[in-house]
Amino acid sequence: MLPALLLASALLGTPAPQAAPPPTYEEAVALARRGEFREALDLFRRIVAAAPGDHDSRVWLARLLGFLGRSSEAEAAYRGVLGENPKHVDAMVGLGGTLVNRGRYAEALEVLASAESLAPANPDVLGALARAYRILGRTSLAVQYIERAVAIAPTGEQRLAREQILRAHAHRVESTGFLERFTFAVPQAWNGDVAVNLRVHDRMRISARGQWQDKFHARETRAGGGIEWRWPPRTTLAASVLTGPGNTVLPRTDVNVEASHARGRAEWLAGYRYIGFPGVSASVVSPGMTFAIRDTIQIWGRYYLASTSYAGPDERRTSHSGAVRGSVAATTRLWLSGGYARGTESFETLSPDRIGEFDADTVFWSVRVDLPGLTSLAAGHEHQWRSTGTGMDRVTLSLVQRF
């Protein structure tokens, strides 16, 4: 009996465990700034459940939903705050950015213009307008807004946003070179490519390009130019021509037409290309799509239907190729990509050994670094297995300088 009484006394005297203190706004923001979005979202849900009138926390909750790709929930959360406080500038900025991501551009600009009228010197408002105009291709206006934002708040985030806008706005020089090594008995191949791309105005760019190649014992060149035209809000048509009379390994004629239409995080692609070699030519139709899961994660896919004509009568063959690629921003300046191609892996670098019914599998990867000063460096590697039992490795280096 005594042991039982002692046990009961001990249990009754034991203090109840203390409940964990509620999370603070500062703790949740710190998690979000470290990129721990899901953990931060959980904390903000608890904060908002305890204090539904905390509009700043509700804006952060909406912001995190957007970071996680849950745009419809983010929009509803922002609108909930604005329904109670129509002049909450941070909620207006967040809603405007969400509407841009959802492809509702007119609504987005209306919301952001209202925010600007309330807070004309708020760098977040100016930065949001700059981003919206960049996405819409109105880069001259985007530059004006981001310069104002940086002048008011020269933070690292605003400076990085200015670099991104200037990369889209500026003229540029692109230089690319690749080396190919084959498992069959031919010398390694070299290729060099230089292009100058100039902005005439926000809706039109023009380019000139030259290429040199030493491949299959043939040293050849070709040159040409192109034009790019953009229709509001996000439709682009580009056309280019490259010619190299007398070429045998580089195409003698290369005509390329590309159209794209973007809405929200998706971009639809369509292309037609005519490539002519001595005695053989190919017409290629290529639909495709790019989708940004987040600002830092993108996937791309493209299908190629090629009709190849040979010199003989009724010598026409159809072939199918396709490629997929994924890209992720490892840091604000570093992009990593990898992918797979079946059939002809690139019509941009087409040569006679890969025209027609080309049976091959290719894996590829690349890394791109965006340096301060509007310079970008990239390197990539492709490894190809061919049904003939042979193979090829290609290493590519590129430099883009904007001015």
C-alpha cells in the first residue's frame, strides 16, 4: 500500500510539460531568407492562426506559397489581405508579381501602378514594375524603373535584378567553340562561331554571324544574319539565314524560322528549318515547350520531324528526333543543366554524318556562370552512342559579353 501511495504522490507532484512557445515573426522570416520555404510556411501558418489580423505575416505566407509554385493559393492570400487593407503596399507588390507569373499582365500592371501611386519611392514597388516590364519585353522601361530602385536602395538583391534586366536589354557578342572527338578513324573536329546581336528597339533585334569549322578534312566557313521581332505581350518571331557556297560538311544553306509564345511560366515553341548540303537537304519542323516550375527550375522539351531529300528520284525519308533538358539555379549566378536526346541531338550543328535516319542516343550537361559586368561563361559536354557501334564526344565553351 505504501509504495502505491508514494507513486501517486510523485505523479501528482510532477509539473505538466510546458507547451512550446509560439514561433515569432523574426524566426519565420529568418527561415524563409535561408531558403527553408516549407518550414517557414509552417511557422507562418501557426502565427496567422494565432493572430489573423497580422497582415505582414499573411503577406509572408502568400509570398512563400508563390515561392513553392502554388500561385492560385498565393493570389487568394494576397487578395485576402487587400480585402481588409486595400492600401497594403507589400500585398499589392506580391499580388502584381503573382499575376505576372500567371500570365495576367494587364491586371498585374494595374495593381503595381496603384502601388506606385501610393509609394512612388518604394524600391520594392519599383523593382516589381521593372521585373514585370522585363518579362513583357519592354526593357527600356524596365531599365528606368530598376535604376530608380537601385538609387534608392542599392541592396544586393536590387543590383542583381538590374543585371538581369540589363542582360535582356543590352547588345551582345556571343562566341562559341566546340571540339568533337570520334571513336572511329577520323581526326577531331573544331568549330568556332561568333555572333553580334544588336537591339534596334524593344521590339526588334538584328544579328550578324560567322562560323568556321575544320571537320572531316574540310576547312569551311559560312556567314549570315537574322532578325527578331516581338509582339506584345510575349510573342516572338525570329528568322535567320546562313550560307556557305562550296561547303561540303558545313551546310551550304541554313534557313531557320522560330516562333514562340509565352504566358505565365510556360513558353510554347515552333520552328521550321531548311538545311542544304550537296546532293541532300532536310526540312525540319520542331514544336516544343519550356516550363519554369519556379524561377530557379526549368524544364524544356522539343520534338523534331525531319524530311530528308536525296539526289535520286523519289528519295525522301522521314525521321524523328527529340530532346529533353532540365535546368536549376544552384546559386543566383550559377545554372546547371542536363538532358537526353534521341536521334539527331542538334540541328544547329548538323553535318552529313547525322542527316536522315540517324539512330543515336546522347546525354549532355552544361554549366553557366553569370558574372558581374554582364559577362556569361558556359561549358558543356555531350556523349553520343550511335547504332553503328561508334560514338562521339563534344566539348563546348561559350562566352557572352553584353554592352
